[in-house]
Amino acid sequence: MFDRPLKILFASSEVVPFAKTGGLADVSGSLPKALAVTGHDNMGNDVRIVMPRYQHIEACCYKTDFPVPFLNRFETAIIRESAIESHFQEKRKTIPVYLVDNYHYFYRDRMYMFDDEAERFAFFCRAVLEMLPRLDWQPDVIHCNDWQCGPIPLFLKTHYRQNPFYNRIATVFTIHNLQYQGNFSREALKILGLGEEFFHPEKIEFFGSVSFMKAGILYADLINTVSRTYAEEIKHPETGERMDGILRKRSGDIYGILNGINYHEFNPGTDQRIHRNYDRFSIANKKENKFALQKTIGLPVRDVPVVGLISRLVDQKGIDLVSEIIDDMMSEDLQFIVLGSGEKYYEDMFKNIKTRYPEKVGLYIGFNAVLAQRIYAGADMFMMPSRFEPCGLGQMISLRYGTIPVVRFTGGLADTVSEYNTATGTGNGFGFSEYSGTELLKALRRALHLFREQPEQWNQLVRNAMEQDFSWTRSGVEYLQLYQEAMSRHPSVQKIA
Ligand code: ADP
């Protein structure tokens, strides 16, 4: 299928273990590991990662530095090199990670949400391209992720178009979440170094703004998103975040490849962060994790169903449905353990719920990767009633840990969770379609009923969940096919000129 190893540059604004605010970081830290060892008689591919060096990332090996032409001046980029190890499927490989360092743009107390985001990430994209000849490394494809990397395909087809070093490089643009679009004022054209002719609906103008996401969508050779269902949803006006028109135009170039999770890292059989390891043959041990979790979070240690929720606390995640049903939910004999941070409104909402139900609700506001694992391992059910969900990793991790997802069937949740059927013993969770508290409550009650009344069936369900394979094995191969397709569609030098 693949005649030679590919050279792939994976560009992302966040990568585990260096920086993470959400699922993008998990994908950026795990997909390259799979690609590095997939294909070519297991020789794998030459995969490298590039990301900004934020202040909190430890200084690491200096690689090179150079001036980046930017805003009518030259701004220095220092490239530092770190690495991640791939232990994928018993094979080992080192993946270089290039960190783009610039004191002015990236030495800040957080990663995002500054007034000069356009400048910060346009600089990053420009530096990524300027870096390549300095490394003497010409990738076959640059895999660009989310709006922060949207200008890369645009730059290749504008500033670098006449330069023979660049014009064989194909691009793939992945939409991890269409809601975050990187839309800026018209001034951003100057930052991108482009003329007024680009402020046009056929180019990167977007409802009066300049959109970095639109740049990625329009100029990449191929586009993909992180589940098949979401790839369809984003082409519709109700769920297309105003990009649906452009996406429909490129509909033949849009793919949906389901994210995976790293089965090496997320493994209840070996996970050092949890109290007691277990696998699908020792499900009974899972209960010890529940008791340890109850202790850690300060709830009574009891054998009641524990519902977990780990999420960014934003509208997307359907948190308002939780608030709608909370009193009905609390009338049940259960415990609810929430880990999240985000909008103050939702943080306050959960603090209030905790105050009202101190014996039933465990709450940690903030980001805590270790506690997250303990909840995945210790809870019985995992709630994810998202308004929309491009892919969702939480439900995949919970399945891996035998913690049964209760989800809204949207986007990637619809592609990974199926309703448990007591007659056939098939399915891996519970769900609902209509966005309503009543439907969420019904799904939760179906789960609670099975848990309490039919323990044998529940164990079957847990086994089903743990037997699912959402590792990167299959999706990694699909990405390699996507890259090859992008390379074959990339216009030749003659066609570009
Ligand atoms: P999104 O990318 O929209 O935030 P995903 O489900 O794709 O949602 O990925 C979220 C990832 O972040 C999961 O790995 C989840 O466990 C983790 N996560 C979310 N909130 C927290 C938190 N407060 N503490 C620790 N991990 C979190």
C-alpha cells in the first residue's frame, strides 16, 4: 500500500506531555507515536512534531535559531529539540519534538486567550516553515491541527509558492473543534503578510473577520475531522458553526477519522496512578478503586453506584442538562464525582451543588491528570451529555477502564458508544439523542437499573466496554492513507506556478 516511509511533520499548539488544555494535546502526543511505527513492514515513518515552547516547558537542547520575516521586520525563532518515545505495540522509536521558542510571544503565564493571538500563532506558523530548510528536512506532508496552524497551508500557497524547497510539501488540516475558529480583525491580514485581495469571501474573509480556521480549510490539500459523524454534522447549517458553506464546497475533500487513545498509557492493568490494577478478567478489583476514590474525594466509602464527570466546563459539554436533572439524580442512592474547570458560571454551579449535597457529591475544580485516572478507574458510570462532540476522548478512556459511558449520541460519541441491549448482551453504554434533561435522566436511570438489578448483565456490559478497541492501530493506518491521498492531490509545481 505504501511504497516508502513517509516524512511527516505534525504541527500542533499543544502536545502531551509538554502542554495540554484538552483532547488536542492527547491526540498530538499519541497519533505521531502510532504513525512512527505503522506501515512499511513495521519500519514505520519519519514523524516529527513541532509546537510552541511555552514558558512552563523546561528549557531543552538548543537546535538552531534564525530570523523569521514577520510584520516588516525579522523576529527571532529559537528551535529547541526534545523528544517523545513511542512504545507502540512492543516497538520503540524516538520522535523528535521541535519547540519554537520566542520570548515575546510564548513566555506568558498561560497558553491562550491573549489579545495578540493572531500575531502569536501567525509567527509560529511562519517559524515552522522557515525552520525546515535549516533542519535540512523536507517533509512529504505537514499535518496541521486546528486554527492555530491554519496559516501553514495558506503560507505554502502564497509566500512560499515559488520556492522549490516547499512546493512538493502536501498539507492535511484537521479540525478538532470547529467552534474555535481563530477569527480576528481585518488587521490580521498585515500580520499574515497578505494584501487586501485576501479579504474576500472566496479567500480568508469570514463574516467581516479574518479566519485562521478558514485559511486551513481552504488551502490544505485535504481536510479531516475526528469522527465520521462530526465530519457530516459540520456540513449542516445548524451544526456547522457558519463554516458549513465552505465545508460543503470542499465536501469531496473532507474525511472523518476517529481519534484513538494510547492503550499503553491508558491501561487499567498497568496504570501506576490508580489504587489497584485490574483487567477484564479481574473486574472485581475495580471496586477497590471506587473505595479509594471515595476516600480521596472525601465521600462516605459505600458500595453505591458512582457517576463520574471529567470535563472542560463549557457550554459544549451539556453541563446545563446536568443542572436540570440534579435534584432527580440526587434522589437516587448514588454518588457523583466531578472534575473540571472552565467557565465560572459552571464552576459556581457545581460548588453550589456540592454545598447542597455534601454527602453525595465529590468536586475538584481544576486540572488534575492523576485524579482523572482515579475517577476513570473508580467510577461505575461516566457522564458525557455533550451538546456537540467532535470525537471525545473521555468516553474512550472510560470504556477502557470498564466505566460505562452515559452520553448524548452526537459526533464521536455516536460513533463509539452504543446502547446496551439486555436481550442480546451487546452494546457498551447508554445514550440519548434529543438534547434534553429528561432524556439524560432516562438514560442514567437505565444504567442505574441495570447496575442494581442485574449485576450479571452489568458485568457483561463492563466486559464489552473493556473489549472495545479504540487504540490508534486502525486510525493510524487511515491517516497514512490520508497523507498519501493528500500527496497525490497536491498540485504539481507546474500547476501551482
Ligand atoms: P475536549 O478536547 O473537548 O476537552 P475530550 O474528551 O476530547 O474533550 O478530551 C478531554 C481530555 O482532557 C480527556 O483526556 C479528559 O480526561 C481530560 N480532562 C478534561 N478536563 C480535565 C481536568 N479538569 N483534569 C484532568 N483531565 C481533564
